[in-house]
Amino acid sequence: MLIRYEMPADIDTIHDLTSIAFAPMPYSEGAEAEIVRKLRANGDLTISLVAEEEGEILGHVAFSPVTIDGVHGGWFGLGPISVKPERQRQGIGKALIVRGLELLMEMGASGCALIGNPDIYNRVGFSSDGQLTYLDLDTRLVQRIVLRGPAPSGAIRFAPAFEKLDVPCHTLSERRDDMFESGAIIIRTERLVLRMPGIDDFAAYARLMASPRSVGMGGPFDERVAWGMFCHDIALWQLFGHGALMIDLAKTGECVGQVGINHGPLFPEKELGWFVYESRQGRGYATEAALALRDWAFATLGLPSLVSYIAPGNTASIAVAERLGARLDLTAPRPDPADLVYRHFAS
């Protein structure tokens, strides 16, 4: 695979690739290709790289200037980055990022910043120390890599191409996580951020699984069993391309529960499930999170339907399923004969 600078003949292909790569993402506003075009037109497309194999362009990444407290200081922003959907999870996104950083160093750049999942971008050297801010976003998502000189602090501002389209740069960076080789995702809704589970999430998860509230899932469970379930939720991503996401409040970063798509030998069909911690119930978080993940699954995985297995006495989850428009399916197979099966259809 060849990583090279874009050429004039590539421009239309880059536009089409960017549009196609983001089209399945239900949280995309369809502006990514236009942002690349405006960066180029404004002279802000400092580095524009394509990944090419046997004459076919498979991926693209853009780097553009940023300011920190109004000062450029040799800093650049990463994104948008796009990879053909059928070639994702093959290291193409990572190769584009690594080569772009090498070129920035050759230019004498001071550093590169992005807004994204720290569990993803720390694999190529990005980190967060809380010294950079972007609007009111959780500073853990403001990532940077210092290439030379001191590490500045302050508010980061991205190129005008992002602002003129009224598209917050952090949403673009979160979409970029979908393009990274790990396949990890972040989905943002009006109030929530759905992101991959981390080790810090296990303590609250285990407490819920040990409580009477887990009866509808077959519990209560001791810590050993809860750990196996937690790891199962994460492993599903590697095995099936879907799995669990933790539900964070967008304004505070507080984790309030989990939503996920199960499958494997214990589940007759792909199952959409959810839970919200007791102190945060009754605020519509489960419905909002489940709707976002369901939309992502239908758009990205091409599924005709999903099911939700719900214990008959779990009135809260039954209410969520009904608010989502799911229909009771009396003939569907189920892991527990007593379960109710609610079916979600792709619209």
C-alpha cells in the first residue's frame, strides 16, 4: 500500500470516498467531504494524504492549522479521515495518521491535536493532560501529540472550514474513531455519548450485576461472573463487529449505564439490550441510547431486524421497547422460555 500526497486528479475521488465512508453513520451530517473541499479552497489543507493500492484510493486524511488561545504556534489538527467501508479495520487509517505525523515533524511542526477517544488515539502517541480545551467538551477527549518544543495550554480552535459549516469539530473527530483500524466507535446524541467500555467502568457494572436489579438478566452475579460478562460485552466487537457501549452524559462525562448488541451461542438472534444505573433511571437515557445504537446497527450492519429479550416483570424495559416502536413477537426463539421478545424492524 502506498501513502502519498493527493494530486489534482484525486480530488473528485477523495470527495466521493469521504461521502461514502461517512454515509452509513447515522450521526453524520454529511458535511465531511465539503469540509475537505473548503480546507483545500481556503489554503488550509496543509497535508492531504491518500492510501493507494493497485491504483485504487482506499483512504484519505487531512491535516489543517489550528490555534491555541489565538496563536498558531506550528500546531495542526487531524481530520477528517476516511477509509472505504469494506477496507476498514485493516490498518489503513493508522497508516495514514502515522505518515501524516512523520510529515508534520519533517515540516518542523510543534504538534498535532484532535478531539476523540483516548483509548483509540493513544496507540499512535496522542494523549490528554487536561491543558487543552475545546468549547465545553470533556478535556479527556481533547488529544494531542507534541512534536517539538513545550506543550502549550489553552483553548483550541480549528480551521474556518469547520466553523463556516457550523459542524463542531469534535463530532468529526468522534466519527473518525469509526474509521480507525480497531473499529471502536463513539456515537453522540443530544444528551449522551456512547463509547467503548474501559476498566474504570467495571466497578459500577459489577455492583449492578450483584444487585437484585440483575434478576431479569439471570442474576444476581458474583464478581467473577460479572467480569466474564463484562469481557463478553467487549469481545463481541472483535467477534461480530458490534457489542456494548457505555452511556455517558455529554455535559459531565458521568457514566449512567450501558447499551449493547449481543449475539453468540447464548442468543438465538442479535439482541439489543440496555440498562441504566438506578440513580439515573426515569430520564429517558435508555431510550435515547438504544435508539442511537439501533440506528447505527441498521445503517452499518445492514440488519433487517433486532430483538430485545425482556423478563415479563421488567416493566421499565418493556416501556423502553414500546417507546422504540418494537413489537411483541410471540413466535421468536428465546434463550429463556419465560422471556418476552420485542422485535425492532429497520425502517
